[in-house]
Amino acid sequence: MITKIYKTICAICVISGLTACSDFLEEQVPQATLTQDEVKQPEYIDNVLISAYAGLLSIEDMNASFSLWNYDTRSDDAYVGGSSFSDGEPFHRLEMGIGIDTGDWPFNSIWNKLYQYLSRVSLSLDVLASSDQENATIQQRTAEMKFLRAYGHFQLKRLFKKIPFVNKLNMTEEDYNNLSNTEYTNDEGWQQIINDLEDAYAVLPAVQAEKGRPTKAAAAAFLAKVYLYKAYHQDDANSNQVTAINADDLQKVLEYTATNIYTGYGLEPDLHNNFRPEEQYENGKESLWAIQYSKNDGTTYGNLNFSNRLIVPCIPKVHDSGCDFYKPSHNLVNAYRTNSDGLPMLDTFADKDYTVGSAETVDPRLFITVGIPGTPYMYNTSFMISETNAWSRSGGTYGYYVSLKQNVDPALTDSYLFLCDSQWATSMNRVVLRYADVLLMRAEALAQLGQTAEAIALVNQVRDRAATLTTASVVSNYPNKYGIHFAVGKYNGTYSKDDVIKIIKMERRLELALESERFFDLVRWGDAATVINKFYSTESETMNFLAGSQFTANKNEYLPIPKEQMAASNGHYTQNCGQW
């Protein structure tokens, strides 16, 4: 098995207990015998840094998963699910856009977890800064930590917009007590993240000996993503609307998605390979950076992936008490319907519900993404999904669809799927950046710059892979076995800039569905209020729990700064707009 850096390596610095700014970097008693001088030496430096990497493992709190699936349920891709509205009630309020309280625990929970993680990274950077700066290992590890720091700030900024940046060395208690979440404008905040990533990109190698450490290509893909967010300016303090789209930022997206950066990377022949736990599929050619999980490290549960344990459905005779959260929406399923040319129905897909066995054609990516009654769960015919309460913890309140990308075949129990403390966990990695996203980010930048033909060509690359799923994939036998009709076509001809942008937005949804990108894409584009309110109006006709839902523009795009954090900020934090 390929060595993963998250295996136990004498982690000597663990930061915990974050409840306020002053707690960010509380120094703990070292759990090793290394001296302060020894930890600064290259041969020992990983003993410090492993604590930062370990902070990525979301076993700490399944409800504050770094996968952010909990928060993606605000989009039109998924319902919260669970047993009832009271099951994870704050998340249900989020998905409906009403009744949200700044004191709701999910806000403070994810804020705390991300800043706990950043505290580990900051301590590591402090140690590295006091080490030999001419040493190549020290330089590379510093680049890795800057990449990790960028990741933490990026996730926080997508969630909360106005955040304090922990981006200086050897900060004192007074420094933390005086942190402001408006030190930088929105645009400047993105630039702080970019600064870290550009430093990392300049140093990181093309290949890492240990999987899980970021590479130059990973830094490039991340830079492209952050520049794309930055391009859609939202700098009005009283609004979350896009005020301009910056061409210089889009050019940077093109720079960091250039083909020559990604030598050795490409699209997997089968999309499902990206979401398989077996060693031969993990860290494949499409995976630019993935959070590494493993099963045998000498601890009680190992470094297992608990972040998706609440997503597991009820599986008759296997796990009847599955939590069944993160339920794919009807709207998402219907988005995979295709017309006579095998192309998405960009404007009319929601006009009717797709059902297995109908004469309608669909994009096969649907069945890599969503488990639907009449088809097998995780491609194992021993577990056929049906519209029965056995498959739904809510008795069908949130429908009978199940998410597939995060789950593992129940037949792999005790090899890649484990029952730990009455809940499922897996050793499957979580892919954070993959090559399909790079192609689509480049396509989007090209389209916004008016280079529509080049943009369409990249979209068609992604669709070419989708087309191969009909004949050479885990779902290629679905037409014969379950009466499903596949059709995937290419875009041909000349399209306007607006049409190409619409095409790319749909392609991102189809390709990246249930990977926690959809809601943040909608906010970045400035489309959230329009799209989600339309979703509420149509979806509530069959999903009664959505009745009365309302997405409020200039409020619901971002989470409120948690009540606890506002109280602990010594008056240095400003609440997001929206009269929270």
C-alpha cells in the first residue's frame, strides 16, 4: 500500500479548545521527547508538521465536516434529509433560508474546527521560520504549510466571507485579541490566500514521494480556483452581489490551468474511479490533491474517514439505522435529462421528473452521482434501492434518492468500510481538487473573456468522458438490466457568450454534483437568489417540507459570523450584511 503521510508520526504539537480569538494558538504539552532545537532540524521537522496535516481529518466532528456537505444542502442539489425536520434542525433552517439564528451551533462548530486546523498550521510555520531557511526540506515544508493555510482560509471565506486571517508569524495574545474580520476588503482577502498559494507554487515539486502532500499542479489548480472566485467581485459592504468580473483575474485562471502544468494528469476513463476506496484507484491521474485516509495505523479506529458517516442511507439487512442525510434533490436528478441530441435541457429539465425505465434519455453521470430506486446501491445487485421505508429514515419525506460519491459498497465491510462506535467509516480518500474541475475552470475563464470556441472544446472534453460511460464503466450495463436509455452528445456549432456561460454552468453542475461545489458556485456567479428561489417554487410542489422557503439576497449567500465569536472579538468583528 502506498505510504500515506497521515499515519502516526509522533505528533508533538496538538492545538485544541478554540472558543475565541485568544485561544487560536494555545500551546499544549508536547507528546514527545524532542527538544526545541531538535524540532527545528530537517530530520525532525515532519514530527511537527504532521499535526497540521492531521487537522484535515474530520473525525474530530462529523457535524463540522471539512467536506462541507452539510452546507451544500443550501443549494438546489440536495436536501438535508435525516429522520425529520428536527434531526439536525439548524441545517434544515439553512436549507429553507428562514429562522436562522446566529447562535445556531453549526456556525460556531465549523468556525472553531477550521481555526483549530489553522492554529496547527500557524504553529508549524512558526517552527519552520526559526529553522534553516537555506535547507531545501525546510523550504518545501514551508510551501506545504502555506498551501494548507490557504485551504483553511479559503473554506472559511466561502462560508463566512468576513473572516480574520491568521497569516502572520509568532503572533502574540494581543495580536489575536485585536484581529479584525474587516482588515481586508473582500478582494484583498482573496489576495491573501493567493499570496500563500503563489509562494507554494514557486517551491512545490512536480511529484511528491508521499501521497497527500500538495504538488505544483495541486497549487496551480488551487490558484486557478481562488482567482476565479476573486474575479467575480463582491466588494460592496452592504451587498453580496457581483459588481464586476475582472479580466486580469480571469487571465490568471488561464495561466494556472495551462496544459503543461498538468503533465501526468488527466481524466479517469471511468468517472466512478475517483470515488472508489481501493488502493489501485486512490490518488489516480485525475486526483490533483486528496485528503488521505487509512485503516491500519495502530490506533483504535485508524485514520478513517468519518466525515460522511451521516450520509449513509438505510441499507436493509446491513445497516437499517443509516442516518440518510444529504439526499439528492429531484431537481438534480432531472438536470441529467438529455434531449434528442444527447445535450442537457438547459432551461426545461425541471419540467418533469425522470423515472427509471422511462423512454427518456439521461446522462450516465446521473448514476455515478445518485442512487435511484430500481437500480443497485453502489453497483452491487445485492442491495437494490426501492421506494420503501427500509431505504428511507424519514419514510420518504426527503425522497428515496441516495448520494453515491461519498459512500462505499456495503460488501466491502471490514476491508474498506468499518462499523465504528455504531457508525460507518471508510478508508476512502476525499478528492479536493480534480482535473475535470481544472478543465471547467479554464472553460469558464475563456468564456468570460469571449473565447467561446475554445471554451466549448474543453466542455466537450469532459462530455467525451461522460459518453464513454455508456460502454465502458460501472454503469454501462444499466440499459440492458434496468431499461435506462443513455445519450451524451457534444456541443457543435457557434454559440453566443451568454449561451456558452450557461452551458458551462450546467456542465459544472452535472460533473461536480454532490462534491460540495454547487452552492458556492451559485454565490460566486451571483446566481444564488434567482436559482434557489426558483428551485423552492418548483420543488415544494412535491417536497412539502420546502413550503415557505425563501432565499434572501444579500443575506443568505454567507453564514452569519457566529454569535459566540462576535461576543469574544472585543468589538473587532463586523457582522455580514443581511440584518442578522
